[in-house]
Amino acid sequence: MFSLKNSQEKLDVWREDYNGFRPHSSLGDMSPNEYIEKNENTPDFLVMTGT
């Protein structure tokens, strides 16, 4: 049976995988979490690119 709780649990697992483990080519094949950890102390961290 589908429930809001079940759906939220599935989304939480997906989000953790997507942000924590899956490499993204636009981030130099790093996960978003890896990218943030590596770049959070650089001056250009908040500069948007590709627009």
C-alpha cells in the first residue's frame, strides 16, 4: 500500500543517493556533496556558471 510516509522514505533514500553518491558530469564527476565540501571555502563558490 502506498502512503505519504512510505513515499517520503523512498524520496529520502533517492535524495541521499543523488546528492551523496552519484557523480554529476557538470560537477567534474563529483557528487553534489563532494563538490560543496571541496568548494565551500573558495571565493567563487556562489558564482553561477553556465547561464
